[in-house]
Amino acid sequence: MTQTTGSSTESIETRLFINGEFQPASDGKTFSLINPFTREPVAEVAQANEEDTNKAVAAAKAAFPAWRDLSPSDRGAYLHKLAALIRENIGEFARLESLSTGKPVSRYIDGPAAAETFSYFAEAGWTAQGSSSLNTPGHLGLLVKQPFGVVACIIPWNVPLAFFAFKVAPALAAGNTVVLKSSEKAPLTSALAARLIEKVGFPPGVVNVISGFGTPAGSTLASHMDVRCLSFTGSSFTGQKIQTAAAESNMKVVHLELGGKSPALVFDDADLESAAQQTSLSIQFFSGQTCMANSRVYVQETVAEKFLALFKESFGAGAILGNPLEPTTSHGPQVDQLQYDRVKSYLAIGEKEGKMSMGGDAENGLFIKPTVFENVPEDSRIVKEEIFGPVVVINTFKTEEEAIEKANATEFGLYASVFTKDIDRAVRASKLLEAGTVGVNCTSPFKLNDLPFGGYKMSGIGREGYMHSLDAFLETKTIIIRASS
């Protein structure tokens, strides 16, 4: 079933994609997707149940042997075609994302990132190589890399098409087959990607795309005995549940890219204007709804006043609130009522425990204005917990040691930044900061495609990236061949 919206005559795919065919949920259930800007229904989306999820896994399992046995070039040909179709449909992907999550079309980065990722992994399959050994007399030792089989991918709602590509492309290039569950908050771009997969002509069952909720669809994948590897991006709380389910079922390999409470350290010798522009963009980007947003900024006391003035000027100027479909809008609403209420609860904590010097509730739909809190106790929940909104805490420090201690005083460790012109200090801080990525004179969302991305502590397990994701979807096997005498 495809649907139309009042704002467009273009059809929207809302069905499950299993074994090469679009189909409703087996029990006919759907869930309503609400536009966070208009707060009106966008579509009724198929809600996968346990039976649907099992059917998708069975299809992937049946398709695996033939897909595994294709050459990397033959598998890559499908990925190249999909990349080309994604590029042709970036405008529609952006529109669907705006309707689903309120993301401004002016800030849509998912489409180009997804196309580039599929293009890269279309050529990368040949790098799945092992090694050999003749060190033991009379024996030839071989180390080989082989696909797991069925890989499950569970993606978040903030940059869904990008995460679709980050997981599906390397899994397929490695020779696995895939069942992907989209977020119930952002299912439409994954469904459109499935439509393009059908158009490319992927063999049935190689890629299956289901929509629905963590329970039962996600939990079924996490505990399924035929799923050998699961890659998840989302909250730390859900990541813990997935890891538990995996351990209690078949000890499937689990990759987790989870939450963050990313700090930025601004020293007195930094380029303050650049630091202010970059850190304000980081927390304002996607209305603060990214796991690596630097939601904590620590500024050396001697330059705090100057930095704050520059930060607030940039923070306010960079946020143009409005209809996400308008090209001039740069700041959309929170993704839904639940997230809006969550952010508002943190605003109340901040106002009680610190000083709100900018922003707050826009009191206009689900919009939160770019918000700054100062002089907040380090043990406050708005310092310790991930808010996932355009809310930043800016506190001060005196010494380098104090700054690093405050930055590390969290259970998260995804991204950290250091702004300084002192290369020795940059090296010291980069070594001591407990984060999977440390930016020196740069910050999120900037990252390098060819270097790994992932987190320390509760920010995750494993890494993703052009040079690393393929190996994450491969098993390692040792083969010992005894030579005849």
C-alpha cells in the first residue's frame, strides 16, 4: 500500500519489504506517523510483529548462500546501482525526512552520505582478506574472513538513511544478507530505499526492510537464533537490552553506537570566534538531536565572558525556526511530543539548578529555542544525562587538569573537542580524554570517513567507518593444512 499526503500528490511507501516483495503486516496492524511541524498525520505505516520479523529473517537466511558465493564485483554491481538511484532521489528523501522528523531540508545530509557509502563499499569487497603462515613445519596455516550469514540492523531516527547505508552497505559487501528495522519515528526513507532496492533488482531476501517498534520487532531480532550479528545505533538504555538479549540467545556479535554527552574544552589561547561558531553549530544541528552534539562546553575562566558573547551571537544567528520544508529554515521542531516534553523537563531542571542565559521553550508547537545554561553544578542531571535537544551547558575551568577531569566525569565517551593553539596541550588532552573521537580545533558533526567512529564506556562497542566496517561484518577462521610427507 502506498499513501499520499495533503501536501503532495507523490506516493509514500509504507509497507514491509520481505523476500523482495512489499506487503502489509501479517495481522494488518499499522501505526500513525505524525508530522512534528504540522502535528498532522503523514501516513499509516505497517507495524511488523514477531511473525513478520521471523519471516524476514527466514528470507535472509535462504538468500544467504547464493549471495555469499557471488564475487565482490558481482555484489558490488548492485551497490553501485543503488548508490546511483539514491543520488537521483535525494530531493524526495529530504522531503520524507522533513515530514517524518521535522528535519530542515536545508540541513539534509543523509542522501549524499548514503550514496557515497554505497559507492565505496561497492568496490571494497575485495579487501576482505586474511593471511597465511608457514611457521609450523609440515603445515600451512590460513586465516580467512567469511560473512556471518544473517545480519540484523536497527537504525535511529535522526539520520536514518545515512545509518541505513553505514550498516547495510558493508554487511552486503562482506557477503551477508540483511534484515533492517527502521525507527518508528522515521520509517519513510528506509521504505523508499527498499523501493529502490526492488528497482535495482537485488535477489529476493538479500535485503529485507521492516518498520515497527522495539517490541516485538527489535526484540525478536535481538534474540533470534538465526541472526548471527546485530548492528544497532540508538540509546544506551536500548543498547543494554539488546546486548542482554543477544547474550541470552545465541551470543550473536553485537555492534553498538550509543549516546553521548560530548564535551568541548576551550582554552584561553584558542581562536574564540572559530570555537564559538563550531560549538554552537554542533549543538544546534538537527535541533540538538544528535548523539555527538557537544552539549557541554568548558571555557577557561579568563576568556569565558568573551567566548559566551561570541557563542550566543552565533547560536542565535544560526537558528532560523520555521517550516522544515522551506529552504531558509535551519532549525526544526523536536521529533515528536515525547521528545519535546523530555527536553522541557530538562529545561525545568536547568532553571532550578543553574542560570538560563538564552533560549528556552519557543512556545510554538514542538520548537525549543537554542538554549544556554551557565553556572550549573557538575552533578546536575542536565550535565550528566543526554538531553537530545538544542540545550548546552557552558561552565568554566581554571586549569588544564580541571578541564579534563570535568570532561571525563560522565559514563559517556563518544566525541570530545579541544580548542587551543598549544600543540603540546592538544596532544596531552587528546591522550587523556575518554572518547572514541577527539577533535582538535574542530568538533562534531565533523568526522573522517576513512577513520573509525564509535564510543568509549556507555557510548558503545565497536567502530564504523570506510576502513573498518567491512571487517566488523566478517568472521575470522583459521584453517590448518597438513602437508603429506
